[in-house]
Amino acid sequence: MLASQVKTESRRGFEITAWRVEIAFALPIVALVTYLIYTWFALADRYFIFLYFHEMGPGFDTTPFGRVTASRYWMSGLVASGAVLVLYLAANFVLGRLVKAYRAPVWWRVWLLAAAPLLLIIPAIVMTVNDPVLPLANAAQLTATTLAGLAVAVGLGEWAAERPFGLLLLLADGSGVAALLVALRAVEDLRRWLAQGGWMIAGLALALGAGLGVLLAVTVLYAWRRREPPRAVPVLIAGASVHYLLLPLIHHLFLSTDDGSWLDPGYFGYISDAQNYFTRSVLLQLGIWLAVALLILGLTRLRGWLHARRTSR
């Protein structure tokens, strides 16, 4: 009896009517990402949007397929995912408040429905339009990064729809994780920071302290309010959302200037290079991710222990 029910539910899960909410979200996501990628790669001036031949000093190759420029290509996928993140969470928040029976779509269904067409659309655009067209390796890198970013972008929709205050706490946690990632990433350039003076080291220490302080403050709030804390995975997703999606989007929209502000008439948003968010060393980056993941796992256990003690009294 139980086995037949499981089979029936499994079959229902693949019926198109069971996926209608996910389809309703996936279609505008595909449209938005397609529009942004086409705008940046087909319509925009490459010398501005990707800063061709931009002077950054020795060791920074900004030719059309130099290391720095190539990273801007795939970083555009994270900027596009950041736009999806903001709109997706906002839509689920509003629908969750206005429609009583509303339930957020299943995140992996939305991702799958959006990823399938984008897997073809993104390479078709960047490998055929403007000059120069991207070779397969760069197109594949951009596509993979975009799809990974979209998986993060749609990961917290349920929180936005059903637990908005919990989402705010998650985003606070995410800001703390992002501050830790900023501070730890700077380890790679520590010698250069030391050469530039003590104020740079003070700034990095401040970022590290702020990240730990935010995580501790949220921990105290969970214990004080006797709220059940989330598991480690949503906290890590929130951290990735803030650091790898939201910050590149903010950089593109508001911080693409050395002088003046984004309100100036001549403001033009470029795509940031990867070095602002990732280390050059793959092993160091993996080590940073592992360290942060272990810290959040330990913090989650501490929060669970505090919650159990508070609720048992």
C-alpha cells in the first residue's frame, strides 16, 4: 500500500500540472538572464562593460582574453543571478503576504526548468555575437557559473514566502559570512596589504570582527527569542547569496566608478573581475570555503544546544 502511494506521488511529481508554479517562475528567469547576457555581450560596448585594455598596473592582463577580462565574462553570470535573487525573493515575499494559500515553488524544479534552456541559450549568444565572440571554453565557464549562481538565487524562496522574519535573520547571517569571506580572501595579498600600511590591516581585522560579531549577535537573538535556528545549509546559502550574487550586483549597479556616484549622467556599470570575490589560488579558495563551512556547522550546533536549553526550562 505504502509503495503504491509513493509511486503515485512520484508520477504526480513529473506531471506538468504539478510544475505549473515552477514554470511560472522559470519563464521570467530565463527571459531576464537572456536579456542581460544579450545586452552585455551583443549590445554593450565591450571596452566599457568588460573594461578592455583597462590600466590596472603590472600583472593584470586586460586584453579581450586576458586572465582579468576572462574572469569578467563569467562574473557576469553571477551579476545576472544576483538580479534573479533580488526579484525572486521579492516576488515570493509579496505573494506569501497577499495570497493566503500561496506556497513557494520547489527550488530544484525552478532551477531545472530555467537551466535547461539557458544551457543552450547562453553559448548560442556569446559564441555568435559581437567582436570578439567567445570560444567554447569561455562560453562553458560563463554558462556553468550562471547555472550555479541561479541554484543559489532560488534556494531561499520558501523562506521569503513562509518565514520572512526568518529570512531577515538568514540574510543577517549571510552578511556575517560575507564579511568573513572578504577578510579571509585578503590573506592571499597579506604581504601587499602590510606594505600599504597599518590601516589596511585594521580594515581587514574590522571585517573579520564584524563578521564574527554579526553571527554572534544573531545567535544571541535566536536564544533570546527562543526561535528554532536554521540548519547550516540555509546559512551557507545566505552567505553565498550575499557575497557572490548580491555584492557583484551592487558593484555593477552602484559602485562602478572611482569618482562621483552612480547618479551621475555619465555613469556606466561595468562587470567586476573575479579577484574582488575569489582568490587566485584554487587550493586557498577551497580551504577558505572549508573553514567557513566548519565554522557555520559548529555555530549551528551551538545554536541548537542553546535552543534546547532555553525551551526545556
